[in-house]
Amino acid sequence: MWLYEKKLQYPVKVSNRDLRMAKFLLTQYGGPDGELSAAVKYLNQRYTMPTNRAKGTLTDIGTEELAHWEIIATMIYKLMKGATPEELRRAGLGSHYAMHGDALFPADANGVPWTAAYIQAHGDPVADLQDNMAGEQKARATYEHLIDLTDDPDLRDTLRFLREREVVHFQRFGELLDHVQGYMNSKKYF
Amino acid sequence: MHHEQTKVLRELQELEFAALELNLYLDTHPEDQDALKTFNEVVTRLAKARINYEEKHGPLLNFGFCAPRQVGWQWIEEPWPWEI
Ligand SMILES: [Fe+2]
């Protein structure tokens, strides 16, 4: 069961409409290393994790990723709000407008729709946790690229928050990996 | 959005963030009694902040996770989070 909380995890302010930046941000909305991929991956992996720490951590980080997905959606929504079709077209979002109008859609920055092929579940906790750690680093790198692409101070502030969360998630997954490996070794030899 | 609402919302976001961060930490360090103590302190402050916010601005959670509604069905009232 999930509940919806009617607030963002972190405030989103944007200074100006910026359609190009909205297009770039789509990579974190529906791209391979984006927030949707992370949420679906973790919430799907948790069922077959061997320890309670792993089940709990994947449940909680997966849930937090959904909150980040909402933050990214809010940024894109605000950056695109009120744009005319001609403005969208000039920013490279003409094909987005043709297919989706003003709506959001989980696609990457090039318009390629989100696919479950971006994620994996091996049923092997060591392989899955290593994959998750790599995913957090890829998301961190993407946020650094996005920060480089804007000089809007409010937008940069929220992107820095999201970047920092990837660092924390990486840390938690690393601790979990050690713990799960210890658990599996103890099962093997004793 | 009203300045007062922005301010209490920000306080709520800070407290919820502290609770979330401690929660994740405790997931991988369940034996850490100091962290548990801090978590409990945050939870107490957070509960008060939530009641205070919901009294003025309506429910934060859907599906009945709020105080009984005396003033009508505020859940669907604006602003929605992406409109703030
Ligand atoms: Fe993450």
C-alpha cells in the first residue's frame, strides 16, 4: 500500500520559462538512469531480497525515488508552462508537442519512451545491489551535467539536492552489499 | 501561495527530510541507539508540525490518514504540489 503526500519532498522554484532545460531534464524523468527507472527497479527487486535490512532499504529508497520523480515532473511542468507550439518547436520539443501536447511523458531527452528494458532484476542480491550502486553513480553524474546546463540559481539548488540524494543512496546500498555478502557467506560455510 | 503556508511547508519539509534520512540510516544501522533517539525526537516534532499544517491548509495524506474533517472535503483544493 502507498499513500500520497500532498507536498514535494523539496521545493521547486524556477526563475524563467526554459524549454531547452525542460527537454534536458526529461532524461531524469523517463531516461535510462532517471528517477522512474530507479523507483521501479528497487521496488521490484525488494520481494526476493534475502535480509530484512535489504527489504527495508529497497522499500524506502524506492519510495524516495518516486518523490524525486515528482520533483523532476514539477520542474519540467513549470519550465514548459504557457509555452506556444512555435516556442516548443524552436526548443526541439515540436515532436513532443505533436505526440503529447502540453502533457508530460516519460521519455528521455531525445524523446525515446521509457522502457523496462532500462532496468534489471537478477534475483541475485550481490549482482542487484552492485547494479543499484552503479545506477546511483550514473544518476549523480547526470545531475552534475544538468547543473552545468543551467544558470538558474533556484533550479540548480533543487538539482544539487537531488544529486546529494544519489550520493546517500549509493552509501546505503554499499552498506547493504557488505551486510548481504556477510549473510550469504555465513549461510554457505556454517 | 500565501507566505505563511510557504513557511510552514518549508518547516515540514525540513522535519520530514530529517526523519527520512534517519530512517534510511537506521535501515542499515538498526543497532545505533543514538540515531534511534534522534529519530524519535524528530518524529515527535514532526507529528506536531503535521497537525499544525493540516489544521490550516488541509490534509497532507489521502485515504483517511488525517484528523476527522470538520470543515468539508479540503483534499481536492488547490494548490497541488506542482502548482506551488
Ligand atoms: Fe537514488
